[in-house]
Amino acid sequence: MNRRLVVEADGGSRGNPGPAAYGAVVREAATGEALVELAGHLGVTTNNVAEYTGLLEGLRAAMEVDPDAHVEARLDSKLVVEQMSGRWAIKNDALRRLALQAREVVPRDRVSFTWVPRERNKAADALANESMDAVERGRDGTIRRTVADAYETETEQDPVPAGPRPAVVGWGPDIGAPTVTLLVRHGVTQHSLERRFSGSGGDLDPPLVEEGIAQVQAAAVELAARGGADVLICSPMRRTRQTAEILGRSLGLEPVVVEGLEEGRFGEWDGSTFAEVMTRWPKELDAWLSSPEVAPPGGESLHDIHARVGAALDGVLERYRGARIAVAAHVGSIRALTARALEAPLLSMNRMELAPASITTLTWYADGNASLRSFAETGHLAGLTHSWTP
């Protein structure tokens, strides 16, 4: 008689669409014992995509446990259960592709789909939220725990002392050289001087003005005096590439463009002053200022920016671990990285003021800890700062 397994699957999106993750648990049908727990972050997508992905990954995990097993998939999504059971049509192309992949994992005569109330699917839901929470805090949202993992944890000696991360950075064991990021906001553009929203994703990509160039030159002298850097990176936008070129001449480094570090997308607000947005979009502006999950019309929410910039940072830390990195960046990306380092609420990003060509220093440790060494320093900009810095 074939072994019987149960897959509990779920997914969620904070914003729908928004930062999303899936969760799944594979259990022994006879005993209810959890054999595998898994979750993963999906970037920005919808609840339905996250739920289908949870089903797909849960079925794959079940077949890894026993490729000959009969599987009952339990979800609290009526849509997924009815569509996978063949009773409802699948009109969305993205969901259709995921459904086809799921159907290829387990033969149809060995899988069934059961709807369960949300309160009976708490384990999978908790895993999805654990993944989203981890990414918000700047960590990897991938989770995979098995019975074998639990056994190894109990029986093997861990080379790193077990327990929570040190509450105070630097008080834990020696874990090697940290990665230091020296974040330089670009100098002023004409949009900066006119107090206009100046995001990414649109046609507007203003260059530095003469005063902005002078600001960055002052920052370059300051970075060189502090010991320079091993690596220089920048966002793909024109003003940060110009900033990086100026910094590079002083530091003797060639800039490396990193996708994902761009300024936030302000959509329909791009190019408008704050006063103009208050007049034309008062309700939308109020909602954006009140919730990190609300985006400007056609733009990105703070959640979106935080997730995108965090993913770019993960790649940088992996590639340049232990290095001293100068970064030509934007208000939005520096705010997102500071919030990540401090594990601060995302609405705090709107309360961080950064002058053009100011310097923020963040340190990233191998154990997942991070520290803020300095924020928005402007001592090198005598006579070159502005009181309002969009």
C-alpha cells in the first residue's frame, strides 16, 4: 500500500500585489508528524501566485520524501482548490503556468485537493509570514526544515555558540571582518533645487547641476581622507553614475553599476512638487504617508523599495564580503538600507533626512547583525548644503 502524505500550503502578499512569500508543510497522514517545513520569498507579487507557489513547492517536497506516495493537498484558498480539482477555469496566465507545473509533479491519480478553514492552515501561513518578516529585517527568507535537520541539531556540535544574536553588536564571538558600506547620496539636481519628486521608472532622470558636482567633490575628498574604499558601486540612474565617476577619480576606483539600488518609483507624482501632489492627490498622499504598503499611483510602496534594495544589498554582500564599499545612492535606497540595518519600522524611512552628498556608514556582520556608525554626515559640505533636501 502506498504511503500517504499531507501537504499543507499557503501564501500571502502584503499589499496584493506586494512583498510575498509561500509556506508549506509535508506531514505523515497517519500521525500528523511534520516531515518538512519550507518557505520562500517571492519578491513583489499577488496572494494567488504565492498560494499556488506554496502548493507547487509543497508537492515537490512531498515527492522528495516519497516519490510513490499518495498526497492530499490542503489549502484555505477556495480558488486554488477548485481550479486544481478541475471545477473552475484558470483564466490568469501566471496562475495557469503554476497550475500546470503543479500537475506535473504528482500523477493525477495520486493527488487530491481539499479546502480547509484558515484556522486549520496556521502552520503554512506562519511559515509564509516568517519568510516575509525575515526579508523585512534584511535576512534571507528561504526556510527549509526537516526531521533530519532536527536530529542533527540535537546530536552534532555546532561550531558557533547556539542562541540568539548578540543584543549589542561586537559583544559576540569573533566572526571575521565585517562589510562596511559608505553610502553617499548624490549631489543636487535641478529637481532637488525645485523640491520635486524625482524617482525611477519614468522618463525623468536629471543630471547633477554645477553645485551638485561641487558637493560630490567635497564628499570624495572626505572619503579619501577616511581611508578610501576597496570597491565603488552605484545605482544605474544618471545622477548616481555621475556621482560615482567623481568619487572614482578621487578613490582610484572604477564604478560598478548595481541594479536594484535605484530611487523609489513615484509614478504619477514624478516631477511634481510636494505642494502639487498635496493639491492633486490629497487622499493618495495621506495614505502613502500613513502606510508602508501603499504606493503612489503607478509607483512603489516603502515595502517595495525596502525589498528591492535589500535584495540588491544581498548580492553586494555576497560578492564583496569583508570589503569596504563606497556606494553612490539615493535618499530612498539609503533610507531602506538604514531601516534594514536597524530593523526599524518601515514608516521611519519617511522621517530620515539626508542632505545631498551626505555620508552614511553602515556595517554588516557575517552573523546577520548590522550597525549604524554614522548617519547623513555633512561636516565636509560647509556652504554646500540645503535646508530642504528631497
